[in-house]
Amino acid sequence: MTVIVRSLTDPHERLAAIPALSDLRIRIFRNWPYLYDGTAGYEAAYLAEFIREPGSVLVVAQDGGIIIGAATASPMAGQKLEFQEPLRRHGLDVARIFYFGESVLRPDYQGQGIGHQFFDAREAAARTAGASQTSFCAVIRPDNHPLRPETPRDLHPFWRTRGYAPVDGLTGILQWQDVGDEEESAHLMQYWVRNL
């Protein structure tokens, strides 16, 4: 395997990558802890909106030209209000924060340092943009959730090695449809922050 991690900056190349990125997001986020029952149409619209945002970053990992992972980021000030409001209520300056959207990677490529490369590229973009902090949010699921695996993969140690920490009381609510449900429901999201 020869994996290449690079930022897509050409608008046409970004648009051309949307179908592969949509498929990857649906497959990865369908698993624990997100349990997201996504659709290709919604994903395509979401990604198109995200990559049109000025200052947005799209990093992909490719093996033989096939996208096997991706990560996104952009200035928080350009994100939707449901992402900004928890930070504002906590007294943080969204104009100085770079938001990390998602980081998805096929399981057979995990543990090879690709996740670190995703963070490196996004943090470099945040510094170039003049951000003083980076942030992302992660879903909180109860320990007794019926779909929780016996030994779920815990990314908290990895995030901590990157300098991120959950901020007490800094949570938000996002809506999506869980696997097996017929409609969207609210999900509690914990914000993690790093000072650059």
C-alpha cells in the first residue's frame, strides 16, 4: 500500500471527489458511536456546501488513486449557527477558531499514522488562517446504549496526544437519523479544543 495524503485545492477536483467522499462518510459514520443513517443526496449537498466555504480545507488519503480517508476543516465563523452557538455561549471567539469537521478513514488503513497527517494538515491551515484555537465536537453516547460494541474503539487518547481536551460544559446538540430509526433525533456533542 502506498498511501498519499494531500490537500485538494482545485475546485473541480474537490467537486469530482464528492461521490467518493459521500460514500466514505456514510460507511464510516454508520458505525459506533455515530450510528448515522445517511443518504448519498444529503451527503453530496453537505459536502458541496462545506467545500464552497472560503478558507475550507479538504484533505484526502488515497491509495492507488482511490480515496480511503478524508478530513475537513474551515474557519468556525463560516459554520452553521448550531456549531457556533455553544462556543459563543462559553465565551470563545469564533472568529479565532478553526473548526475540524470530520476525519474518516477506512478501518483497514487505521494505525498507519494517516490520522496524524490529517491533523497536521488541518492545524497548518488553521495557523495560516491566523486562528488561535482549533476545535471539533464528538458525540456522547451512554455506556448502556444497546448498539454499543463490547470493546468500542476509543479515540480520546489519540486526541489527547494531539493536544486536544474536552472543555467542561461546552456541549451542543446536533440532529441526525440513527440506524434503525425512522426520524431524526437530538444528539449531545462534546467540544474538544486545542490552543495553537
